[in-house]
Amino acid sequence: MSIVHFNVSDAPIVPAALRTQLLSARSGAFVSFEGWVRNHHAGRAVTSLSYHAHPTLAASEGARVMRLARAKFAVDGLICVHRLGLLQLNDLAVWVGVSAGHRDAAFAASRFIIDEIKAHVPIWKHEQYADAHPQWLHPNSFEAE
């Protein structure tokens, strides 16, 4: 049985538990992506950030992205979890896991999912900088660097 799941959560992400959900005798490959809170953005020192979303709308759009990935790639399972709330440096902000029969599909699906989540799921990032001038970032600008 394959799993296709997207979730936003204010709880810490536990990659090992998510990976276990993707184990399948059909799968010969597993790829994961972890997005962490880094200490800089656009030349400014970041001290923390928070993610905000309308949970129902974000979950609906995230599920749409996951269904697209399932239809586009020969994969066995897909999971993506995006954090909401206050995160500190090095915290895990987003996790994508893909199981597939072969590595090419797993890599391609993982890249597709993170790119589509960042482009289309309404999650807003509020960065706090060392100079004390916070900034809201539009979801589509997350990967500007």
C-alpha cells in the first residue's frame, strides 16, 4: 500500500518515524530532503523565523501537489511535512520523503515536491534578523538565494 501525505504541523518533525512509513518491499530507493533554518538570508543575519499558514488551505494545496507528484512519477510513497510556528537556527522546517522502485524517480519526485510546495502552498515566513528589523517573505521568495 502506498502513502501520499502532506501535513503542516507545529510539532517538531521526526524524520525516522516518517521514513518508516515509506518502507515497502516494492521500493528499491528512498530519497529525503530536509530544509533547515539557516543563519542568513539575502545578506542579513537571521536569528529565528516563524512560519504561518491557514492550515486547511495549506493542507489542501499541499495534498494537490502530492497527488500531482504521484501521477507524474513512478513512486511508491510520498510524504511532506512543513513546520508552522517559531523555529530556531538549525531547526528542521520541512521534510520530504519519497520511496520508489528506482532512484531516478525518487530524486525527481523529491525535487518536484519541494519546488511545488515552495511555489504554491500558502505558507508565509516571518524572519527575525540580528538588526531587529523583521521581514515577512512571500512564499514564492523563499528560495531566492
